[in-house]
Amino acid sequence: MTSTQTDQAVIAGSPKGSGNLPHKRVSVHLQRQIREGAIKAFCALCALLSVITTITIVYVLLTEALPFFTKVDFKEFATGTEWKPTPEPGHYGMLPLITGTLMITIGAGLFAVPLGLLSAIYLAEYAKPRAKAILKPALELLAGIPTVVYGYFGLFFVTPALKHVFPSIQSSNALAGAIVVGIMILPLVSSLCEDAISSVPVALKEGAQGLGATKAETTMKIVVPAALSGIVASFILALSRALGETMAVTLAAGSNPILTLNPLKGIQTMTAYMVSTSKGDLEHGTMKYWSIFAVGLVLFAFTFSMNLIARKLVAKFKLNYQ
């Protein structure tokens, strides 16, 4: 019902001969404006709160990391190959932590992205309603398992299983960490991709099939390209999730900050260093204390860059498809 219809209803429902009809009409209109204004103000407050929170996080990281960079050369920090905070003054070369983080993130992506996309295609295009009602909740149930459980799963199941294939593998290793994190982000990839694929208009599918395309041709040449922006966004979001994972990586991949590309060895990620260093009592104002915020600042820069890349890729794919 429009505003005019509402006002007419108020007038129609009023007793005949009433002399305050214009007043009632203004009152209804004023109440509506107040409600709309309150909703708009609340939404703006929520958006402003998000912005303030982000600015505050960046401020804390910058102010706490600044003393670290006054004592450690930035070139050494960015290109150094040795990370040994103790004994002080220590060595603070970030490459071992960056390499370990990228090994886990890329490895998890190689595991989760193809499996997630294929499972999403099956659920959206091929699965019967009964099978979908069972498989999708079962897949999304993986997202509810605590990360520490995944860590022990990698430590006591994945690594022993890998020992049968790679006898020289270490008890904590990057390969187990990547597999465990890949399992963790698999529901995220599958669910978001399935939603993107299901949102493709049915008319596109029917048009392709009407021209003689098979189900597989319609899916791969019409549906997936049409949903590509959402699919890419799900990939980047899942990789950002893998980039920031902590407990599962700490348990499965270890805490050994060495510069290596061998996935069979134990490594340390940026998040694993932050959580392992901050355990117990850490004295304020020490190099180890400041190093946590320096590493957190680098991690924030990685995540922020991935979000920017995701926005550009989504915009590009939308433009190309249109």
C-alpha cells in the first residue's frame, strides 16, 4: 500500500464530519518519516562502527609496531632469512614466516578450490533434492568443527597417513597443515560457489539447452562463466581464511621458523608465531612484544591486498560477462 493509499484509508475510516482529518493525515505521514529516519540512522551507525573498528585496529598495529621498526632495519625485516627473537636483540628476517604462511595458504587452495567448485557444481546442477538435502548440510558441518580439533586431526591422522607415502616426513609438517586447512575452507568454497551457481537465471540454461547444448556444456560454458564473479570472490575469501588460520596450523605444521620450500618439513606461519609468542606472560616493551605487532601488521597488509584483488577481479569478470 502506497503512502497516498494509506492516508486515504485513514480518512475513509474516520467518522463522517470529523474536523481533524488533515491532522490525522499529517500524523501518519510524520510517524512514517520518524520510523524511516530511525532505521536509516541505525544502519548508518552500524556502518560507522565497522569503519571505526577497522581504523582502531590499524592504529593499534601501527603504534605498537613503530618501536620495533626504530630498532630493526626494515630491509633486514623484509628480506632477512633468519627469524630468531631470542636471545635479544635477536634476528628478525620475515622471509621464513612469509614462506611458511604462503605454503599453507597455496597448498590449502590447491586442495579446497577444485574440490569445492566441483562439489558446488554437483549440488547446484546434478544432485537430486533428496541427495542435496543430505550432502549440503553434511558438508557445511565441517565448518562447525573447532580449529583445534582440526589441528589434532592433522597431527594424529593426516601425518601418520602421509608417513606411508613419505617415510621421511617430519611429525609436524607443512603438507599436513595445508591439507587440514584445505579441509577447513572446503565448506566455505563449496557453499559460496553453490549459491553463486544457483543464482544464475534459469532462462540462460534453458536457452542453451534449447540450442542443443548438453547438460555438461551448459554448465561449463554458460552457468560457470555467468557465476564467475561469485566463484572468484569465494576463492579469495577462502584463501583469506586460510591465511589467518592459527591453531590448526600451529599443531599440524609446527613452530619451526626456517626458510624452506619442502612441504615435508615443519614450518611456522605468521599467525603461529603470534600465538606461540603471546602465550603466558610477555613483558611489555620488549622486542618480542613489539615483534608480534610487526608481524600482525604484515598479516593485515596481506589480507587487505587480497581483498583489493578480489574486488578488482569480481568487477572485471562482471564487466567481461556483461
